[in-house]
Amino acid sequence: MKYLIILLTAILMVGCTNVEDAAISDVTIPQDIPTESNINSEKEETTPTVVEPVIEEISTQPKENLFSGYKLIEVDGGDLSGHRESYVVVDIGYGEREYWAFTNEHGQLVRVIAEEITLQDDSIEPVLSSGRYYSDEAKVPGVESDFLDEGHIIADSLGGVSNAYNITPQESTLNRHGDQAYMEDAIRKAGGATNFVAIITYPNTETQIPSSYQYTYTIMGNEIVDTFDNVNPDEVNASLGLTESEPSSSTSSNTNEDITSVDTNGNGQVTIKEAKAAGFSMPITSDHWLYPYMHDNDKDGMVGE
């Protein structure tokens, strides 16, 4: 009996052990229960990378900082003094316009910039019958010459004032009929311009008479660069054999035109407003039949430039 009981006990113990092992071996670990190694691995894979935001740098500096190295001063638009201070920046735009003029250490006007050129509007601005904001221009040294005009860097018709920071002694033909006049006319016809930059160059540090000009501006989406010397373009063209003699024009003595259709108040004089209302484009030059009936205040051969 003892041996039998021992045998049965042994068989029973072996059977329980096998069942327990089988139970353990039959248990499947679910795939969605993370183990410690999986948890660490997932932490490494899913930890988000911190990206510093890209911030566009937008200038909020005051104009004083934008004009670093220059002193910002105010000068009346009609100031006739020809004096300029050194290393200053001046707003030469009429009214609310912002046209900025810069001088160098010698008081020479060397640069003018304007984000946008806004044309003169005589319907809301106090424009004289001559088409100008002021009756005269600054007397910059050199303009007393018989062949140099008081030339605007930015003309009245484009919203420029008449003080020394917008005036340089400019060759008369160049100013009235040459590249300077063509540039101004192109901007007027386009209704204005953007990104305007004028660079004025001098032959030495003693004179206020420029040797050349460079204008860069954008009209109708096109960037234009005009560079020309401060000389008589007709003489240059003649020296290059680019001009031919032509019969003189007699348009200034044309008597077939009817002034009464333009002179609305019948006083015998035609104003800028009357000429524009009649469909004439400015400027009216000395060879135009209307010119004798208009007032050319500065005697430069053009009215309404």
C-alpha cells in the first residue's frame, strides 16, 4: 500500500506539472501590449522634433534709422535759397508725397529716391497757371548761367517741390527737350512710377553743376534705366552726324487754329487747366501755336512741364 500510494502521488505530481507548462506555453502575448523595449523604441521614433519658427524680418524702424548717417531736416518746398547742408535727407515731395533727397559731405545733391511717384493733380492741389506749385525755383550756384536751367530732379508735374534739394543746374536743351524731358513725359503718360532712384554725379567736389544723371524707375511693370550727361544733346548728336537740317517749322505762327475754343473765359490768355480741358497734353513748347497765348513764368520755352 505504501508503494502504491507513493506511485500514485508521483504520477499526480508529474501530470500537474505538464498541464501547467502547457497552459503557460499556450498563452500568446498580444501584439498591442508594448513591452519595455518596444516602449523605449517608440519613444525614440515618435518624439517630435522641435522646429524653430521662421520669422520674416519686417523693418519697423523709424525713418531716422533708415536714413542712418544722415540728418533728417525739413525745408520749405518753395525755399529759393541755393544752400544745401551736408549729409542730410530732405522730403522733396509736395503735400503727402514722400520723395527723399540725400546730400554728401560737400552739400552736393547725390541721390533721390521715391517708393512711388504720384502725378500732380491740379483739381485738388493749388497749382499756379504756369503748372507749378511755386512761382520760382531755388537759386543753386550755376543756374545763373545762360545755358543752364533750374532743373528739377522730380518735376512739378510729378509732384516735386522747388527747393535746393530738388534743383540742379541742368543744360537747358536737355531739360526742356532732351532725355530729362522724355523721362518725365514717359512717367506722366504711364500715370506715375514706382521704385524711383536718381543718382547725380559731379566732376569734382567744388561744383554744384552735375556732370551726369542716372534714373531708374518702374512703369507699367517695366524697369527703365536712363543715363545721360549734363550736356546739350543736340550738339552731341550733331557732332556724331546724327542730325540733318530740316525746314523750319512755322507752327508757332499758325493762324488757322481757333483760340476761342480753348480760351473759355475769353480773356485772350490760355491757362494750363484750359489747355488740358481742350485736350492738349503738357508741356506746351515754344513751337506750339498755343504757346504765345500762355504764360511761361520761367521763360524756359515750356509751359506745364
